[in-house]
Amino acid sequence: MLPESAEFKILLLSRDISSKNILRGLIEGEGWSVDDAQSSDTIINSLSGTKYDILVLDYDNENTIDLCKKIRSSLGLRYLPILVMADKSQTIERIKAIYAGADDYVEKPVDSGEILTRIKVNLWRASRDLDANPLTKLPGNVTILKELKNRLTTNEIFCVAYADLNKFKEYNDYYGFEWGDRVLRHTADIISDVLKKLGTPGDFLGHIGGDDFIFITGFESIKNICETIIAAFDKTIGSFYKEEDLKRGYIIVKNREGKVTASSVLTISIGISTNKHRTLKHVGEIIQIATELKAYAKTFAKSIYTIDRRT
């Protein structure tokens, strides 16, 4: 089911010391890492700050129900697997938790073999169904294609935005993969935060791979969203450069032909396809239009977005 070399990060919320100790031993015995959440009030911040693969929590009255609902309504967390531990007598509570968004439950007192199996099954199911990007934990290509197909079946007006970083390969070669990964996570967080603030509950964000992201939102909000993403990116990207490079305004790298060249500070380009002005009939058409507009945006020496307005 799960690759033997897979490394997972689990967040645990429980007041039951016995259950926590059992779970910690089981999880660490698999070579995975586990963190303790302090409370249900602060858990959203914990989940937003660190990319976890699954949340395991004790049923705690209505707090569990509210927490599951908040996670499922969060753009960046809605695909996170949730496993609830509940007493055998809490039949109605377990059902409520599932309806609120939990993926699975296990009865207490915890059986070591059962809960470890449930954790593995939910991790496997999430990786199979979501194909999440291992760096950002955002939905990958399979889920992106499904989402685009679903949009075509509705009568809603939508915008599909293809975001890409300019000069990222040069940056990655110069600063290394660790710094490059930080930039990618930062970019994902910016887009996610802006969509949460300015978008709608039905918005979607996926990570194609590398420095390529796809997000879907409504036509009325797309301009404000893109302008805010660009402003946030341009304002903060300097923190990922050494001071001397930032003052100079560029880094010295070898290009694809092996020639030494100056590479400017990272910018972001966004190309947007929409069915506002014309009918889009298939996924390939949506992606092609967004790709063409993104390529056009990349010809400018700054962060910019372009929207398809052709009829």
C-alpha cells in the first residue's frame, strides 16, 4: 500500500495520556514524525504553519465537530485526512464527526494494530485519491484535471489561473533546493491566503509541480485576487535573497546554454482562461489558453497577470 521509504508527519490532539503514548510509539516505530497539538483552538494555526499528512484527534464534544467543519472549509486544509478516536459508547458522536468532515474513526480504548492500520489506510487513500504534491500538500495533476472537468459540467462562470515563477531554475541552481523549496511553499501560502480572503468557498488551488500552480475562482474576484497575489509576492520575495544579491538586483548564474549571465529577482506570471466571454468545451482548451497567456505574461520583466478576453 504505502511505499516503505515514505515519510509522513502526523498531528495528534488528545488529552488522553495513555492513548498519546501508544500512538507516539506506533508512529515513531514506523519512522514517521508526530507532533502534539496544544488545543483545538490553536490547531488551525498549527496545520497552516506545518504541512501534515494526517490529523488524529480525540472526540471532544462539539469542539471536534467545529474543528472538522473548519478544516473542510479551509482551502489549504480541506483535503487533510482526519481520524477521530471515540469511546465505544459514542455512536452518535462518531456519526456526527463523519458528517462534519472526518474521514474515519477508531474506538477507544485504542487497539495498537487497528489504529495503525487505520492511519496507514487513510494515508494511502489520500495519496491515491489526491495525488498531493509532497512539498506543499496541495492537490496534484489528477485532482486538478478532475476539478477542471467538474467545472465544465456546471453553468457557472469561472476563471482558471496558471501561475508560474520567472527565473526559478536559475534561483534554484544558485541557492540550492532547500531555498528553492522555501520559495515554493511561500508562493503556495500566498495564493492560498489570498484565495481565502478574497475568493469564494468553492475556489480551488493545485500544484502542478515545480514552480507551476493552478487556481480556480470566479470572474468577479479574479482581478483583485491576482493583483493581491502579485503585490504580496513582490513585497516578500526579497527575504529569500542574500542582502548583497538583493542590493545588486540580480544573481550571476549559468544559463541553459552554459553561458554566465545575470538573473533578475524572481517575479510571478499568471495566465487566466475563462468562460466569461466564450464557451469552453474541454479541459485541454482551458489549459492551452491559460498556458498561452502565461507565456505572454512571462515576456514582461515584472510580475503581471493576463486574462483571456477573446470571444
